[in-house]
Amino acid sequence: MSPLVALVVGLVLGGAVAVTVVLGTRRDFGGPRPDPQVRALPEAAMARRLVDQMDPAVVLVDVDDAVLLANPAARALGIVRGTRLLVPELLDVAHAVRSGTPRRTEVRLPGSLVGAGPRMMSVHGVRLDSGTAPPPGPVGLVLQDITEARRTEAVRRDFVANVGHELKTPVGALALLAEAIEGAADDPEAVQRFAARIAHEADRLAHLVRELIDLSRLQGGEPLPELVPVAVDGVLAEAVDRTRTAARAKNLDIAVGGQPGLVVRGVESQLATAVTNLLANAVAYSSGESRIAVAARARSGFAEITVTDSGIGIPRQDRQRVFERFYRVDQSRASSTGGTGLGLAIVKHVASNHGGAVTVWSEEGVGSTFTLRIPLVADAPAPDAPSSGDAVAADPGKGTA
């Protein structure tokens, strides 16, 4: 390592010197003696150990764009290969910092690079010129993952915008209908018609408020009731009974199948609400004389409840967001479906509170399959031979149980 590089590393990690001084001070004043092996470490080795233990990714780039130093967090992101920095945007940041002042920006790392979904990184670039060498010198880049923070901000913005819209729509309609009734006091038929609309909008508003309260409770506002054994067959029967009227109104048939006799540990009312929401979602986005299938099976210690439809399907870019509050794939259908956009968010939180999960498979123009996984009780029966419920998961586009 050249003297300049050694000096740069010392500047980036000079805090290690302070650690050494503090340890020495504690020893002189009778404090706990530090580990002799730690005291014996050279200053550069202590500095490198400190960088390697840091959560943020740290990369030191030389004037020829060669990577002089990269900690394990940086290499885990896949942004460094050997002595090369693989992300052009990061090199652009290094060039800008080298020719100017310290810079903070955000860089998006593609999913193909990091091995998962795309990651949004906050990047702080600092020029590390030494006092004995002319600029330009090496540049230090510190990367912090802010993907979750940005996603949370987007969800919060969507929630504020959508809850305002969802509340404003029925409230505004009620005000207009009240004025219409007042102006049509001498027309009994008009009054009756407007009164029916008021009842409809009031029901819609009450449904929205109930779902907001339910979601608040599921998100931790109240402790979860004691989990008890719950028969999956009963949950499916209750959910189908709640949804059958809406399905018949659209000439849709609900088929029930799968493995009978499964028992999970949970809150029956919450599980019934979750499956009802999945069925209601399938009814809302299906049309024609098609079939909706709901089935259950035991797999790997979980009861898998699948709801399959042959409706419009979900575009690929929307599949990761359908469980967010108020998120709708097609905003133009919001008023026609009559939903609040909270049903799938409630399903997600019910699954999470029961130690399970919910996933979706979908193809545009083919249909969708939602799978709710809830842990079985410890003495639950082992799965039998493949049943009709397995056909739903294996061939979700058929819409059969």
C-alpha cells in the first residue's frame, strides 16, 4: 500500500485513534483494563476492523476509479467486483465529488445487481485529499439503504390522499342528496329515490369506518385475542355464506373444495373476515358466468387457503402493492366495485398476526389466485393424497376447486 493510500485510510478511519486514547485513559484512572490483544493491534488494523463492522456500505475510490477499499456491506450489495465499481451512477458521484464539494444524493441499485428487489441508497461522497499531495485525491462513498423509508413515505402519502378522497366522496354525496330531498319535498317518488341513495352512501361510509377501525386494531392498537383451535371448514363456510349473495348478483358460482378437517390456531372471526375479503375481491373483479374457487390443504405445517378467480388479473407492476391500504390496481373501477381498498390490507395483517402470510399469483386476462397460509395446530392431521385443493394451486387459471 502506498503512503498516500495509507494516509487516506487513516483520514477516513481516524476515529480509531480516539478509541485508543479512551482505552488508555480508562486504564490510567483505574477503570476496567482493555483486552491486551486489542491494545496490541496496530492502529491501521483497528481502523480496518471498525470499517468492516459498519452497517453502511463504505467504498474508497482512487483517482483512476479503482476501488482501494470496500467493506463487507459494500461487497454484499454487489456493487464491487475486484477493484471495479460496477454502478455507473456511483462513479458519476465520485467524479462530481472529486471536482467539487462533498455531495449527498440517492442512487437506485437494480435488482439484478443486489440479488433481490431494487434498492434505493442514500450516497454521501467526500473528497479525501491529503495535505502533502495535490488534488484530485481518492473519494470516499458511504451508502445507506433507504428503500424501506422511501416505501413507507410513499404509503403514507397514498394513505393521506386516499383516505381524504374516500371520506369526501360519500360525505359530499350525502350533502347533495339532502339538498335534493329538500328541493323535492312535494315529489314523494323523488324523495324516496333520494332517500335510498342516502342509505346507500351511509352504508358505504359506515363500511369504510368499520374497516379503518378493524385495520387499526390489527396493526397493534389492541392486543390480539387468545388463539384457539379453529376449524378451517367452518371458516370457509362462513366466508362463502357472506359472499354468496354478491356472487349470485353477478352470475358467479363459488366452488368449495380441498382437504377437509384442517384445524388452525387463531381467531375465528378474523380468519373468516380475511377469507371473506379475498372472496369479495374475487367477486368484484370477475364478470360473466365464471367460477370462483376456494380450497384448503395442509402443507409444511400450514393450512393453505386459496381463492382463485378467472377475472381481469393484476399487472405485474401492481402485484407488490395490492396489499397496501387504499391501493387499487384500476382507479377507474373504484366506484363501480364499491370497495374501500382496505380489504387486502386487512387480509395481510390478519395473516401476520397469526404467524402466517398471504401471497398472490396473477396473470392479466387469466385471473388471480390468493393464498392465505395459517399455521396448523401441533396435532393437526398430516396431508392426505393430493386432492382437488391441490389443483387450484397448481393450475390457478382454471377457476375450479
